[in-house]
Amino acid sequence: MRLRQALPGDTYLQADYRRYFDTWSLASNTFSLGVEHYFKPSLLVGFTYRWYGQTGADFYQPSYTGNPIYYTGDFRLQPFNSGTYTGTSSTRRRTASSTCCPTRRPSTSSTIDTRRAPSLLRRCSRSDCAFRCR
């Protein structure tokens, strides 16, 4: 399940959830929550937290005695939990052929279909704006 939501002020919220299970009784859950913000039209900064947890396979043990039917010492099949923080930043140099001026950017998508939105093709009306909508 994935959620992406635009918030006021060029801020975006992201939330993800994923569930996995199999016939070895291995089950896992992954949650992530993040936020991104445009500080300038060309500077995007983001922060994300991701949590992952899994149960062990039903036949996993650190050591065995005897001769079991199924056995493994593979550490990837043991119970495991982790949390990860991630920070990102990206810059993009805008040129005349870049996407539309930030004042004219569509609110629902960053992809512009110019065949359906011909009004986005004209130059921005602000005198101090150097961006063109193409």
C-alpha cells in the first residue's frame, strides 16, 4: 500500500506499507514514512524513516542436534528487526526547456501533457521569471 500526498507550501508526505508471508512461517512487515520539501524551485530535501521486521522461518535455529528434516543456519531466515533513517537532497538546474514555471505548476502531477494543457506552453507572465513552459 502506498500513499503520496501533496501538502501546502511545496511539501509532500509519503507513507508505505508492505506485508510478506510464506509457507515456512516467515512473515515480514515494512513501514516507511517520509516528507519532502522544495526549499527553492531547484532544491528538494527529504527525510524518511523505514522500519522492517520479520519472524524467523519455522525451522530456523542457531544450532541443531540430531538430524532434522529441514534445517538452515542462514542468517537471513532468523527473526530480525531494523530501523533506518534516510536523508536526501537533490538539485536541478532549470533551463528554458525545463518543466513549467513553479507559479504555474499543476497541483496534481509534475508531468505535463502539453497536448492537453496548451495554456502551459506560453511564457510566464511574471516579469522577473526566467522559466518557460514547454
